[in-house]
Amino acid sequence: CLAKPLVYCVCVVLLKAIWIQKRGELMSPKGRPTNDPKTLNTRIRLSAEDIKRLEYCAEKTGLTKAEIIRQGIKEVYEKIKE
């Protein structure tokens, strides 16, 4: 019967589409348009004290934790670049 292979093919195509969407390749862009898209991710390990400091800075400045980390990277880069 051709119905079973067809159902299988449809399921495979749907699963691939869902997998691709979750990876962000076909999803519509979220947020505001930007000239500096943040498409890459990294992961770091922080101590409890580092987390407290980061959250304190975010709370006091109104910036996101990611933006505070980016600013720190820029500061260190500018210092060693001189």
C-alpha cells in the first residue's frame, strides 16, 4: 500500500521542519531590526558571587546581563589593545 510510505514521508518532513525551526533557521526574526545582530552564543561558568555582582549591575544600570558582559569584554579589549 502506498499510504503507509506517504504517511511516513509526511511525518519525516514535518519533523525536519520542526527541528529546523527550533534551531532558528526558518523562524521569523524576533525583536527590533538591528545592524548588529547577536546570532552567536557562548556559555560561561560563574561563581555565586559573580552572579550576585552581575545581577546587581543589571539592576542598578537597567541593562541586561548580556549587555553588561558585552561592555566588560569591550573594556578589557580596549585596555589590552592600547
